[in-house]
Amino acid sequence: MNKKVISVYDDSNKRLVKNTGLFSYLYVGSYGGITMWGFIVALVSGALMSIQGVFNTEVTKQTSLWVSTGWVQLSAFAVCVLAWLFTGRESISALWQVENKYTLLGGVIGAFITVTVIQSMGSLGPAKAAMLIVVSQLLVAYVIELLGLFGVEKAVFEWRKVVGMAVAIAGIIIFKWQK
């Protein structure tokens, strides 16, 4: 299968961006240093995570926590295998050449993400759980950037980002507020 390759000069970062694979044709471009494609994908990802959490919680109610979680991981694996078959068939042995072996634990972490999302949505409801999950993601991601953990480029501390997280937390408090 021929891969569609789109090369774009990203003027905001002074670099050549090559976008290959199944969704290459959807590349939108950049504006003001923010890649619109990344912005759109992040929004879709958030929506899909919320829908998945609701679905998984419902399956858990009718089966069990680990049956539901196992199904999620198994069905995700099937989708990945199919996507791999149709988009390039890169060498699987490349996994064993990954420099930092701890990064291969993403699937293990994914299983626990599924479990914790199911449990939080089941006890808090989708909206409250999703808000807390997002704030937790923001806080942890910012700490990872500040400390330069896991090979991520170290970022400088910015008060505006802390204020943004405080606003998000205030939003949760307002959303949860009961008369």
C-alpha cells in the first residue's frame, strides 16, 4: 500500500513536518504556533475518552470490572492490528530496540486507566469524573514538563499555567456546587 506523505514547512518552529499514515490527508496546518491538527485531534480524543468511559462503565455494570477492562484492551489490540496491516506494517521487533524500556509500560498503564475511568465515572458520573481526570492530566503533565521527566524537554515555570489550572479547579468546584 502506498503511503501518502505530506511535507509542510512549519514556519512557527522553523522545521519540516512530515505527516505520514492513515490520516495524513487530514493535516490542517498551523496558526500562531499551535498546530491546528493537534488541537482538533486533542478535542476528538477528549470526546472519545468521555464516550468510552460511559460505554465501559455500562459494560462493567453488566459483566465485571476486569471482564470489561479486558474487553477494552482486547478490542483495542484488534483495531491496532488491523490498522497496522493496512497502513505500513513496520517491524514489530523495533519495540525491543526502544531505548528506555520503561516506556513500554504504556499498555499496562492503559489497563489501569481503563479501570480508574470506569470506577470514577460509575461513582461520580461522566461530567464530574471527566473534569477531575482532565485536571489531573494537566497537573501531572505540567510537573513532567517542569522536571523534564521521561525524556520530555524541560519547561520553565510559568505562573499563567498555574493560574489556568486554578481556574480549571474553580470550574470543578462551581460545577459540583449544590444549593
